[in-house]
Amino acid sequence: MVFSPSMLWRTVIGLEVHCQLGTRSKLFCPCPAAFGAPPNTHVCPVCLGAPGALPVLNREAVRLALRAALALGCEVDRASRFDRKHYFYCDLPKGYQISQYARPLARGGELALASGKRVHLRRIHLEEDAGKAIHDRGAHTLVDLNRAGVPLIEIVGEPELGTPEEAQDFLTRLRETLVFAGVSECDMEKGSLRCDVNVSLHRRGEPLGTRVELKNLNSFRNVGAALEREIARQRALLEAGERVQQETRLYDAARGETRVMRAKEDEDDYRYLPEPDLGVVRLGEEELAREQAALPEPAAARRARWQSELGLSAYDAGVLTATPALAEAFEETARLSGAPKEAANWLANDVAAAVTQAGAGGPRELGYGPERLAALIALVGAGRVSKSGAKDLLAAMRGNERAPEALLTELGLAQVSDEGELEAWCRGAIAAAARAAADVRAGEEKALGALLGKVMAASGRRANPARAREILLRLIREEP
Amino acid sequence: MSSVDLETLRTLATLARLTPSDAELTRLAADLGRILEAFEALAQAPGPRPDEPPATRTRADRPVPALDPEAFLAAAPAHEGGFFVVPRTVGGET
Amino acid sequence: MSTDDSTELDASALASAHAQGALAACATLEDTLASLDALDPLLESVAVRLDQLARTTAERLDGARQHEFPAGPLCGVPVMLKSNLCLAGVETNCGSRALAGYRPPYTATVVERLLAAGAVPVAMGHMDEFAMGSSGENSAFARTRNPWDLARTPGGSSSGPAAAVAAGLVPLALGSDTGGSVRQPAALCGITGFKPTYGRLSRFGLVAFGSSLDQVGILARSVRDVELALEALSGADGRDATSLDEPPVVRLDAVRLAGLRVGVPAEAFGPGLDPRVRAACEAALERLEELGCVRVPLSLPSTALAIACYYVVATAEAASNLARYDGVRYGPRVAGDGTLAGMQAATRTAGFGPEVVRRILLGTYVLSRDYQAAWYGRATGVRAALAAEFRAAFERVDVLAGPTTPTPAFRLGEKSADPLAMYLSDALTVPASLAGLPAISVPAGFAREGQRELPVGLQLTGPHRGDAHLLAVARAFQEATEHHLRRPALAEQV
Ligand SMILES: [Mg+2]
Ligand SMILES: [Zn+2]
């Protein structure tokens, strides 16, 4: 083994994740929280920071934040509070952000990585989002306050991650947990999941190094790439005997590099003040118990159960937990059809692909609700449609409200198992391909494929292939 | 602890986004020093833990239509295409 | 009834005259506008006249009367609003250059309720900038005068509303009281000024100064008018999370003063008290005893720290609340060095007057990382101790009584160069603010000052949420005294 100085360095990574809660209105005012509206059309005196306007807390946001805390196994504060965090920026209408500082909604909690490693969480708190400052249009900065006041939770993880891969896996698991708990859609492209990373390097056995914060990591891939770059940069500095500065750096995805955004100075004295406009967020034991009981089963637990109890492959189980909608569709289809493996086959392949390609919210939107998929599975099981015919039927079911059974007849896809009809097609095939029949008779079973192909072609793919095969063999053996 | 030196005051002014002149800063330092000195007794007070405020009033998650942007954009010092306009900058925080 | 009389009537009498059709709201309004024309140039109480809005409102009210729609409790009563109460589309400048020309896109809850009760808004009143001040001299736009002596301050920060009510320009006005800004000018102007229990009146639409202290207050010539307005304006508001979850305050029938326990804190009669104020308040207390009240001497030791505590809490919250005036979304902008930070700093520095700058810096200091625990932290502790002392006192007494201010109205300019002296003049009003208690100033007598007489106010404080009973006691005192009936001889001073 060759000695490399870089092996001496240990990397310590911590993540801070901001996640937009899936409410319809903002955290402290009734403006719509929806993404993508024209600039400054989801704005009122409260989120505009108009003089005299006051915040009133959205209780659904509290409920969703509580759900997140419970799903992550945190200790929930029964009397959390809001504080004002002060700084000046053009996207911060009041000159302060209403956040939770001294008494966050929850502390502790943990998240299991794919490797089984458990990463601890420090805290989860509720806060309002800032607006959006746009710098790349013209000579000025433009400010849109539609996002100002949208409800977020900030989840602070302990610095227990050792590699960029672990950081990405942490994010993947966190996102999955939040999505399955119904807390957020966690769509990085819409900014409903944002991630800040802090990273430092130190020699084994020595104290932690100076940490650098990375911002602007707007995709899972960027988190990995930015960390790779930053770790390399810090290692190069340290190996050259230089020091890492405590600072905040922005990741420039186009250039694949990080650059200084600002140094840590006196500037960030946030002068926290208990928010006098809001009282305590009181949570009762019944409410906690109710939310705990209402938490859906986590994705990881479902995958394990499906593999051990329903015999699914790890791959299928993984695909089926890509979204809660797909997972729910699978559970329901499996239950209705009594054929979990068949349900998994359809959903993990054709249906999942169709949902992704259409950008749909789930199978039901495409006409692949559990009742209809179960009906399809039943038709295949009863031999009323061939495997290949079933694919055509699935295609026909999309966006069509008619029952699969009716579509089957309508499209002429019903599989023919009638002995008389099958025998006629088989005789025709033997007559047309006497050579193949002779080969079969001589013991070359694989020549049967050609004959079966002719039967399928002649029947318009409706012939029951298993029955046709039996009949072909019988006819060839009977007629010397 | 009651004297406020000019350097501290300058830092406070930066935090508060104010730029008083040097003469004003000198006068303000004297004012603040005098005021804080008069308030010195406060810093000696033991004081119990502050009262916990009552449970906050909440609202249901019902969106209502927002303000017509015309109602407030017209009052903005600079706006364009529905946006507020400020000098070009980078930065921010969440 | 001749139109000459309408400005002599109080709000209660005007409202019933309008409701019964004995008097037209339009006629009353024209009297009011005429007296504003004649007298306001002497007082400088009016920041913005609302003639057109007022006329439209009064005509609508008279029309509704003709169709026999039920009249609101404040039908046709002309009112002035302190210019930190938002009225959609009307300049609400808070006495600050930072909000010069600013027209809010919405209306404050209390103003909505005032309008719904049939009141006619005639003007926005001058005030100390962002309600920071005790003399009106911190207004960027005016030097409001005291109608009892035009060389003197009307008090502050609700200077315009207090002066206008005292001079008979309007019978009713809304102000705001953070550390005494309604009670102190009411005392100095010889009228009735009420600060309700914190949370009693919605703060939605009241431009914030010290959010945990700010309360909308009512200024009138009599307690009965205060009660009339309070019933129309109070009641929970879903837009203010700190508003009390209680129905409107309904006027109580006459209370029995016999046996009523009146607590007199020793600290309220301390050595700094002007002897004339002491004498007038002593006389008022004796009058209460004659009426059957039992005087209970007591002590509220933490009031010694109240001024320090108040100025730490209020300036911390003010520094926070005033961070929004950054030249981005509203208000005048100053370009500065052309950067965002430079523009914000230049805008704020140009927009705020010296007292506001002083308080923002003080508030920033007491909240800053290194000093927060020593200052803001200690202040919240003292505040809790003070509230506990008040709670203990109200186990023993029904109301507390003492002077509202240490001195009668001082001369304009007398304290404006000395911020600390100005702060100390709030010593008697800030304790109730810190404890969130209802408190009222009622005229208690007069102090002779050369050829003139200057009003003295008696402050009565009630327990938390005891607004209705406190008002009933104050009304009983007023019914047994005549100080509130005296009017300043404004015309003689010209
Ligand atoms: Mg945050
Ligand atoms: Zn809003």
C-alpha cells in the first residue's frame, strides 16, 4: 500500500436543510403559498412588511412541522416560541426573519442512511422564507416577494457525515422521510428543498478544522460536486501549510467551483428578539399522539416488509417507493388483486415509466387506479388476455374511463382459448411451414417457435400461446 | 459598562444601517453613555425569569386573494415589470 | 338645536342627536371643519385634513338616517386619528420623513370598527415621530401646542389628538400609548385619556413602536365617551395574535364607591413630584375618600426601575420594528453610494429624526450579542417582577391612584435638548405599560402658572382585563367632580 498524505485527513460534513411545508397559504398571512405566480401577486400588507401589519400563525404549518419532527424521532417542545432574526437585505421585507431560536419546535432525532449508519439531528424549527432577489436581468436587482413568508422548516443535522456520498444519501433519506410523512413535496427545482452544507477537514486525532459553509446547492448532484471541490480545495490549502478561512462560499455549478460569498464578521450579529407579535406555540399530548398515530409507514419500512412478506425484489421495492402515490397505488393494487408480484411488475415498470414520462402526480391520474390495475391483472390471470395483449390493453386504459374488460372486447384483444379456433390456426401454421413441423417431429423443439409465431400472426396476437403450443405439439405428433 | 465608545457606536450604526456624521456620533455616544449610566441599576437587578406569554392565536390554512400589486407597487420608490427594483447586489440569507 | 352648539357637545350627546335626527351629521361636520379652519393654525394639531372623506361619510350617514337604517353608536361623531393608524389611501406618516406621503394599502382594525360605528374621520393628528417622545417636538412636521398655554407642550406622543380634543376641535380621538403617550398628553391637556389592557384593542394597522407595549388609546372629554368608543372598538381580532379573546367591553352601571379600595403607591408620590401636582392629586384622593373609598397605602418597589426597564424593552423592539424602513418597498429613497446597503443606510439616515436614531442605536446596543443578557435580559426580568407586584397589589385593592405626570405641561423647548430628562417625565405612566394594565388619566385639578392655570391629571390603574370596572370608577369620580368640564380659553391667547 502506497502512503498518501491525504489519507491523514478526516472530513466532517454537516447539513442544514430548508424544506417548504405543503400548506396552501403562507406562514403568517393568508397569501397563497403556490409556486410560479407572476411577481408580487401573492403579497399582502403582512408579507410586504407594510407598517402596522401583524403576523398570525398558520396552524397547518405547525401541524406539518410537528409531523416532520415525529417522523424524524425528535423531542418536541410543548411550548416553542418565535424570535426575530435581524439582518438587512432587499428580499427581507421587515428587516428581520421570524424564526425560532431559543425554543425550537423540536430537538434531537436521527436519520438512518442506506448503509445503516445513524446520523443525529440537532434541531428542527419553523421559520418564514425570504423573497427572491433576481440578479441576472438587467443592470438592477429585481425583488419578488411571492415567496416571502412561505412556511419552512429548517432541519439542522449534526456534523457526522464523512463523505460527499454520505451527504447525498442523507439528503435522499431526509427527502424521502419528509415526502412520505406528507410534510412537503421537497422539489429542489421549485426550491421547496434547499440545502446548505458545512465542511471542515482535520487530521485524525486532532481537533476539528475551520468550517466553511456552502450555499446555493440546488440539486443533489450539486451537493456532491460542490463538496468534492471544496474538500479538494481545503486539502490543498492544508497540505500547503495554509489556513482555511471561516467563510460562506457559493457553488457555481457552471464553473464547477466554489467562491467566497462573505466572510464571517461582526455583520452577523442577528440581535435575536423574542417575537412580541406572537405567543407560545403550545402543543398538547393528544395532538402529538394524534399526529404520531396518523403518520404513514415510512418508505424504508415498506421496502423491508414488501421484500420479506410479499417477495418483491429489492429493485422493485425501491422503484415503488419513489413517491408516496406509487407506494400507495402498489399497496392497494396488491390488496385488490391478491397478486402482489404481478402488481409490482406492472407498477414498477410500465406504469412507473408512464407516470414519470407524463410528469403525473400518480398512477390514478393516468387511469391506472388500483381497481383498474387489479382488473387488468385478473384478466391476465384468467387467461383472457395474453401478456403482450395486456400491454396493449394497459396503453388503451390510459386516459380512458371505460372498464378494462370493455376495452378488451372493444379492441379485440380478448385472448382466444377456444379449441376449435386455435386448432384451425395451428393447422394453417403447420401447412405453411411443413419444414419446421418436420424439425419438431425430429426432436428439434425450438423449431416450434416459428410455428407459434405464425399462429400468433394469423390470430392477430389473440391466440392463447400456452394452449396453442399444446395443440401444435399434439397435431404434429398425431400426423406422421 | 455604561460608556459607549465611538467604535462600538459605529458597529451599532452599521448593524442598524445608519450613517450618522462624526459629529452626530460623538453626541450620540455621550447621550447613550449618560442614558445607560442612569439605567445602571437595571443591570444589578436579579429579576426572575420572564413570564411566558399566552398561547398564540392561530389561523386556518385558507388562502385568500392577495393585494392588487398596483395598490402597493405605485408607492414603491422604484418598480419595473411587477418587481421592486434596487441597486444591483448579491448576497442574502435564509 | 343651533349649529353653534355642536362643537360643545360630547361624543355621546352628538351620537344620540344624530341618531334621533335632532342634528344632521353634515351640519356637525361643517361646524367641526370651520373650527379646524379657525383654530388649528394656533395649535398645529392636524397633520392631514380629510374633508372630502368626512363629507362623503357624513352624507351617507344622514342618508341612512332618512331611510331609517339603524344608527351606529358613534353616528356622525367627528374623530381625529393619530397618524400612526392606517386608513387606506390616506397619508399615514407617523410624524416621520421616512413615511412622508405614504398611503397604506389597508385600514387598521380599530379604524374599520370606528367607521362601522358611524364615526366621521376628519383629520390625521400630528405626533412625535413613530410615537417616540413626550412633547410632540419629535414630529418632523409640526410643533403642536397646548391649548391651555400655546407656549407649552400638549405632551406626546399623541400630541395632535390630545390638543384637538382639549381645544374642542373634535370630541373624540384615537391615539396610541406605548409608555404613556395617551395618558400623559391627556393629563397635560386636561382631558380624559385611556390606555386599555394590552390586547384589548387590536394593533392590526397601528404602526408599531414597541410591540409588547403598544396599545391603541382613546382620548375624549369624558369617561362616558371613552366607554362609548371602547365598546365599539374592542373585541377579539383574528388579525392580531395578541388581541384578547374576549367580547367587546360593555359599559357597567354605576359602581358603588363606598368601600372601594383605592391603592396609593408611595412611589407615585416621590420627591420629584411638582407640589402643585401633588396637591391636586391629594385633593382628588380626598374627594374619593369623601365618596366612600378606602385609601390603602402600598408600595411597588420595582417601579424605581420602570423607566430603565421600559426604555430598554421599548428601544429594543423599536430598533426591530423600524428595520423595515429601508427604501425598498415604500417611502422616499435616498440613493447614497449606489449600493443596496448604501441606499438603505442613506434612506434611513435621511428619514429618521435624531430621537428615533438615538433609540434605534440604544435598542441595537441592548440587543447586540455582547450586551443582550446584561440589558435586554435583565429588563425582561424586572418587567416580570413589576407585573408580579401589581398582581399582588390587586389582591388588596380595586384600583390604584396617583398622578399621571410629575409636572404640568412644560415649555416647548424646555427638555428637547435633554433626552434623559424627557425620558424621566414618563416615570409614572410606564409601569402600567410594562405590566399591560388598563390605566386612565382624568382631570384632577389645576396648577397655577403665572396668569394661567395648567391641568393636572389623576391616573387610575386597574387589574389586568379590569377595563370596564376601572372606567366605571373613573366615571363615578368624574360625575362627582367638575375639572373635566373646564375649557381652555384659546381665543384669549391670540
Ligand atoms: Mg434558516
Ligand atoms: Zn401575505
